[in-house]
Amino acid sequence: MELGLIGLGKMGGNMRERIRRAGHTVIGYDRNPDLADAASLQELVTKLQGPRVVWVMVPAGAATQATVEELAELLSPGDVVVDGGNSRWTDDIAHAELLAAKGIGFVDCGVSGGVWGLENGYALMYGGGAEHVLKVQPIFDALKPEGEFGSVHAGKVGAGHFAKMVHNGIEYAMMQAFAEGWELLEASDAVTDVREVFRSWQEGTVIKSWLLDLAVRALDGDEHLDKLRGYAQDSGEGRWTVEAAIDHAVPLPAITASLFARFASRQDDSPQMKMIAALRNQFGGHAVESK
Amino acid sequence: MELGLIGLGKMGGNMRERIRRAGHTVIGYDRNPDLADAASLQELVTKLQGPRVVWVMVPAGAATQATVEELAELLSPGDVVVDGGNSRWTDDIAHAELLAAKGIGFVDCGVSGGVWGLENGYALMYGGGAEHVLKVQPIFDALKPEGEFGSVHAGKVGAGHFAKMVHNGIEYAMMQAFAEGWELLEASDAVTDVREVFRSWQEGTVIKSWLLDLAVRALDGDEHLDKLRGYAQDSGEGRWTVEAAIDHAVPLPAITASLFARFASRQDDSPQMKMIAALRNQFGGHAVESK
Amino acid sequence: MELGLIGLGKMGGNMRERIRRAGHTVIGYDRNPDLADAASLQELVTKLQGPRVVWVMVPAGAATQATVEELAELLSPGDVVVDGGNSRWTDDIAHAELLAAKGIGFVDCGVSGGVWGLENGYALMYGGGAEHVLKVQPIFDALKPEGEFGSVHAGKVGAGHFAKMVHNGIEYAMMQAFAEGWELLEASDAVTDVREVFRSWQEGTVIKSWLLDLAVRALDGDEHLDKLRGYAQDSGEGRWTVEAAIDHAVPLPAITASLFARFASRQDDSPQMKMIAALRNQFGGHAVESK
Amino acid sequence: MELGLIGLGKMGGNMRERIRRAGHTVIGYDRNPDLADAASLQELVTKLQGPRVVWVMVPAGAATQATVEELAELLSPGDVVVDGGNSRWTDDIAHAELLAAKGIGFVDCGVSGGVWGLENGYALMYGGGAEHVLKVQPIFDALKPEGEFGSVHAGKVGAGHFAKMVHNGIEYAMMQAFAEGWELLEASDAVTDVREVFRSWQEGTVIKSWLLDLAVRALDGDEHLDKLRGYAQDSGEGRWTVEAAIDHAVPLPAITASLFARFASRQDDSPQMKMIAALRNQFGGHAVESK
């Protein structure tokens, strides 16, 4: 089938390649003309035969918003827009309504896979009406990993991004779990080969996982991670996961702790710990470290 | 080779079977004579040719302590005792010293595998002097999973149980990660098929793992876990992990949150939340729920 | 001076009384005509001489929104609206803009005091332009506690509610601190009189505080809080505090833990702990508690 | 009455002064002869008329252990030893037994007050048999703050240090509460005068407390705490509080978060966050910060 694909960056470019390998036709658009197959969204739409499927793969927020609005003007009733970016699930409802007013369908799709997706396939979680999902299905099948798993129609509009968001929240806490365990092993006097302990865990344990494999890969490159700073960004989904939990009054202690650990990792000095130091000094005459 | 194995319960019994399948001779002892190959520790020791290797697989604490003390009297210089139970790593040092005074070697070994170990092999983490480990190596090789991973000489005496303890701490937080994510998905209005979302994650995602596979198995048996109470024991290693972290001044927020969630799950009512309710009532006249 | 006061519930009614005791004239409006001095907002506005100050003390969200919109139609340039309810600080900006378009000033004011406010005064945190604050100052002075503390011009529009929100976040964690300590003391075998320990802390300690005094009051009425359920509502500000922290990438582990403890307290059974139980059963054959 | 006081450092020296001001006789001993009234423990014991009360105020652990052992040899049946240091409550049982074998009584006493104690009095929490407490009562009365609060017979041997330990745990979380709130206020664009917000909270709020007063004092000296590093020691009691909670299966999320925040504050770089950075780089090609 034919697909219009908007956004040909690191993710979008690889996805175009994987979809083409599956035998589909992809007309790609990107602001960078060196990457693009069409010179404009207008041209991209013109090049596709209806009913069209157009996959948006641009940064969440303003860029996605502008693209959806432009597509609402350019597309025709019966076409479908897929938002495969990292949009917040709450944005999906508005986008679906905007497009529905023009008779255009909307499917939101959370995509996981990173740099491994081109070869191994992308995990896909999508939400929307069955009739719209059906039109995109061949593309989902091309992108997903081989085998019986890796893609799911998770529910209504928003469900795809919601599921992907929760996936990332879980990922935060799993990473934190390995990170905490690794730090504790490194602090032990008895354990003399932490890397080999991690390596051994790859078989026969309860914690065997792809993240563990990646940890071993990382330690093979830098046994004590001496080359790195303990500094971690967060990508939005972790924050939204906690906010969704607050909305639903669901306690998320481990995921939230993982998010806060990232926040703290980016502070050169901790304002709150200055206050702790100041209070200890006030009541106990405890020595403080001055700058 | 020959192995003396003390403790033939759920774990020990299956381990005897796996070792025998590998062609070794196991003389087993258990307080339950129906399970035992020897009528007493004395007889077990007599039946083994020296230098002997005796594997202790009894409950941590008093039972292990008593068994090690009895073996110190029964065994000979050059023999080796392996503690494969869930002992605290701090006990290992004392056991090694007690046995070393008699010329007997000591190796501590953390064993992971649960009900899956007999068929899939047991993950093993062991600590002790190389000369003692060498004598046990054929048994380790019989117990471990096939393939290149699954066993490790983690370091000095205590390192095996320390590594296993940290493994369990990581396991706590990974389980908590999936549990939090599952609860949040179940709370969502948009996501209509949480089980299928979990199932799909088994390929192509960052969080693919054996625990995820087990979660899918559990959900296949009981889609919303309606048959279960939200009640979870903890087994000791989680507590020790936090205590070890405190000893080393290592922050473990996610693992500790996971432990505390288990504590709270076992309370019929929360005393601390009674105090919160009482305080809210005091300053704000907020309604409280009385019994 | 004259004040229009909208909302004469538990808080508003007491505030009217305290303002009147200070010698000011209050025209109150409430949907309940038994409480009201004016039959409508229209009448309330008519009864006040300009430039008017109208204090809104109705539930945050839709009710406050509707009231502000109605006042925007009824009031005149030079008048000032104060929002003294528990509005989210993000709403204040919109309200200020809506009113500014009509030449009407806006001040947001967080009010603390609960059932003690009438006699002891209300702590006030307000935000807005100095020229608008100036017009409300006599009312602030009437409401605040005696002495040099208890009211503050915290900053721009929104600063009052932001400061009040943070106050409540701190309050959550302080309450949680006492609650955790109390539960631990109650669990001790050695400590035989927990209530007297709390009582003694009211002098000479680092933790002496009004909340401690309230805890002692509560324990005097019900020594082990046997009459209460461990069940605590949360009022919105705690959630907003965490969301504000996420917006600013500020780690708030203790405040967030306090919020999550309240969420958990309201669950009859914990879905996430069902998943923990299910996973333990899957890999270890651990007994689970079935319903 | 007469008191023997061992340890005349910052705390002990001020306590001697406060006890003397109350009209009692204090014979003090310290390793530093410039501070001491007696040249040795032997001389101190000789100078006191029986039945003697000897207050030990030396560092917890080895120093207290050695002192108690020496006193067990020097004192007579009917004498009482008070351990007023920061001993772990679990040590108290052993000390009481050691002394009881010689007919000597033992009382453990947690002391709070810091640099303010000399003038304001020390909060005292003590544990032990009523007959031993009775002999020390005049000293407790001299040390405690004026008024009806500030001292408590908390229970059996160990109860005093247990109560003091929990006090410090609560203190950790209260300090953390103010610290988190302060950091969030400082991060706000709307709130322009955080110090004045803190100052205002000293009256009329739910969070008014001595710690808040101290925070204002600290901010008056250094408005944004620019002179301090965000670095905080922990003193032992916080760790013991968490360990006691683990022993009793009591969840302490806020107190533990406060302890972990201090651990993290003392790390130049976070090993666990290096692992997070490494994993993000592995699966996503995310940029990492190298040293």
C-alpha cells in the first residue's frame, strides 16, 4: 500500500526504510529537503491516491499540532492520520475531534524501538476506531517485530500513547532497579567482579531481560562506567506517567522515585539539601560545607 | 563426583534430581526420612569419600547455623561446605571462620530458579576461595542453566549471598514497576485491553523480560487478577538489601519503595493513615471514617 | 471599609465574622439565601460603593470560574476581585487577564486556618499587583493573626495560591512524618506509652510544632486511634504540588510519598499488589491469598 | 543531689552547667583534664556518696561500651548508670543486663536540645525500671525545659533511645518537607519573595513549628542559601529508624526518602545515574555526558 510519512529524522527515516523493505510505497516529507520525497505537505498529499494514510512522526507538542492542523485542511474524508510521535495521550482526543469534523480518521500510535527498530522491528501500541486502524494495519504489520507479539490495538483514541507512556514509566523503574543494584554491588567489599555478576544473571534468573543484556553491553565497554557522568535526561513520558497516576489516584512510588532520581542527577547542587544543611546548622551547630 | 546434600524440600529435592541427571552421585539427608538417602548427618558424612563436598540447603538462620556447627564436628580437613540457602551474607563470614578453624573450606552460594530450576537450571552466585570453589565446580556446572551464563564466582566469602540478595532487591523493584504500570493501565478509560498490551510488549520493547512473560501468564489465567488479594510477603532478602544500602550509604529509593509497598499490603488497616485522618480532623474539621 | 464576600460556607462564614469584628462592613452573598446579605451578585455589587473589593470564596474550578466571569460583567474599572478559594495557581493568570480586559484588578489569596481561623486568624498568602493589593490590605489585616507574621504579599498573580499550595505540600509531609513515627513507636515492645512520648515532645525538641500539639489532642481523645479508619482524602493542593514539581524538575520524594500514602489508604484492595502476588506465584510457587 | 557525669564535651559541658544551676552537685569526668572535676573514673566514683547516679555522655558505640564496662567494675549494688548518649536502643538491653548482674541499675535516656539546651532545657526520653528512674528524677527535672512537657518515662530499658531515635526520624522528614517546599518556591516564577513567605507562615498556619522558625533564621542570614553546599550528614538515628521499621515491617516512605536524600547529597557523582545514562545510551542512542 501507499503511505505518506511526515518526519524523516532518526526514527522516521529508519521506519521508512523498514516499511519499504516490506514492499510498501512511502512518500516521505521532511523540512530538510535532502531527506524528503515530496517538497511540501501539499505535494505529499497530491502524490498519494485516496483513501490516504498519512503517518506523522514529528516532535510532540507544537510541531505535531501544526502538522495535524495542516493535514486537516489538505486531506479528504475517508483519509486517516496516524500520530506516531511521542504525543501526550490527552492531545490525541483533540486531534481526533479536529480531524473527525472533516471526516478524516485518526489513530494514535506509540512506537518503541530506538536504534534497534530498523532491524528488529518496532513495538507498536495504537488506539482508535477499528475502521481507521484497519486501513493502517499493513503498515503496522510491516513495522512490528516478527513473531506473534509486538503490536496491539490498545483501545480508543489515546490508548496507544497512553500504553506507550506507561511502558516508558515501567522502563524508568526497571532501569532504576538495575542501577540501584549495580551501585550497591559496586559498594560491596565482598563482591569483586560486579560485571561478571551482571553477566551471569542473563540466564536462569528472575530478572533476565533485555535491559540486563544492555547493562552487560555497557559494562563491557566501560567496566565501572568511569567515562560517564551520572546525569540523565527524562523524555516527557515519565512525567506524564506520574501525572496520569495523580489524575487516577494511583500510587506509583517506584516509577516516581525513578523520575525524581533523574531530576536530582541534573542538579549541580541541590537547593533542598542546602536547606537541610542550614537547618542542621541552626539547631545543632553541625558543621556545614560552605562553598 | 559425590555430593552430600542436606535439605530435600521443594528446592533441595529438585536440585538433587538435576545433579543426578548430570551423572553425579548425591547422598541426600532430610529430617523427613521419606525423602532422605542417609538416616543422619553422621551417616551422610560416612557414606561420602573424602575430600567431601557437602551442600547445605536448609532454612536460613537457626537451621543453617546448627547444620554448619554439626558439620564442623563431623567433617575433616580438606572437605568443603557449601551454603546454598538464603542466608544473610553477614552470616557467611562467621561460618567460614568456624569451619576454617577445622581446616574445612566454605563456599556460599545464592541460588535462583524457583519452580523452574529443575528443567531450566539454577542461576548460581558463589563466593569463597578459589581452591574451595574448584572442588564444587562440577556441581555448579550441573545445576546451572545451559549456555554461557547463569553462574558466577562473585568474589570472597559472602559475595554469593550478597549478589543473590541484590538480585532479589532488583527483582522487587522490577515487579513493582510492572505492578504499578498494570494498575495505571487498568485505571485508564482509553485502554480497553490491558492484557493484550502486556502481551504485545513481549517483543520489540525496552521492557521485554521474563517477568513480563510471567505477568502475561498470570493475566491469561485471571485477566484482572480478581481471584487474588493484594497481599505480598517479603522473603528477607529485600530487607537485607535495604539494610546493606544503609550500611553503605547508597540511596535505593525504588527498591525500598517496593519493600514498603509489600509491608503496607499486609496491613488490614494502616496505623499511620489513622494518624493522618486524626490530624486532618483536628485542624480542618475534615470528616473521618470511623469504624 | 466595605467588602463584598461571595461564598458563606464553613470558611466564608467565619471570615465574614472576623472581618466584621474588625469594624468593616461585609455584604455577603451565598446561594443559600439564609446565609446571604444580598439576594444576588447583582444586588451585592449594587450595594457596594466603588471602588469595590469583592472576595470570592467558593469551590475551586467551575464555581470560581463562573463567579469570576459574572463579576467581570458586573464590576467597574478600578474594582478589585480577590480569589480566596483553593484555586490552582494556573487558573489565576487567566482570571487576571479576563478581569484586566475590563479594567478590573485581581488578587489571588491562599487562606489557611481551618476551624481555628475565626479566633486565631487566618494565614494569608496573596499575589498580584501592588496597586490592587493595596485596596484589599485592610481586609487582609483584619483576617490575619495578630502579631507580626501570618500574611505575605508573595509575588505576582498566582503567587498566593502557589505559596498556599506549597504550604499544603509541606503539611502533607509533616503529617506523614508524625504518622510514620507514631506507627513505629506503637510497634515497639519497649515503648509502653506512646501518647506520653508525643506529649513530652511539645517542649525542648526539634519537632515541636502545632501539628504535634494536634496529634496530642487527637491521642487524648482516642489513645490508639482505635475509633478511626486509616483512610485519608487529599484535597487537590497535594496533587498540584507534585505536578508543579514535575513542571520545574524539582524532586519531591517526601511530599510525593505522603500523597501516594493517601491514595493507597483509600483502596479497599491494591491492584498493584495483586500483580506482585501473581508474579511471586508464577516464579516461585509462593502461596497467594485468594479471595 | 550528687551526680557523676562522664563526658564534658559540647553537650555534656552544657548539661553540667544546667544541672548545677538547679542546685545539684556535679562531679564531672572527661578525658580532657582541663574540663574534668575528677582525674579518673575511679576518683569520680570515690567522690560520690552512695547510692550513686552516674550519667554517661560519651560517643555511642565503643566509647559507651567501654565506659559501661568500667563502671560495672567500679560501682556498687544500688547505684544507677544513665546512658544519655546517642546509643542504639539495642545496646541498652545488653548494658542493663551487664550492670544488673552486679546489682547496678540502668536507665537509658535520649536527649534532645543541641546548642539551645543550656538555656531552654533538654527534652528527655528515658526508659528503665521505675525504681531506677526514681533515683535519677531530680536530674531529669533539672535538665528538662520549664513547663509541663519535655520529659517522659517512655517504657522499659531501651524505650528512651528508641523514642529519641523516632524523634530524629520524624525530624528528618520534617526538615525534608520544608526543604522540598523551599526548593519548589524558589523555582517558581510567580513567587518573588520566598523568604517572606516562609516568615509569614510562622503564624496562623498548619505548619508553624520550631523548624520553620529556624528556617527563617537561616534565610535571614543567607536569603538564597548561596553560601552553603547542598550536603548533609546523617547521624545514625535516621538509619536506625529505618532499620527498626524494617524489623517491624512498618512502611516509612517519607522518613526513608529523607535519609536517602542525604546519602545522595554526599555523592560527588551518582553511580546509579551513570548506569541510567549508560542504559539510555544503549537502547536509544541518547547522548550521554562524558567526563
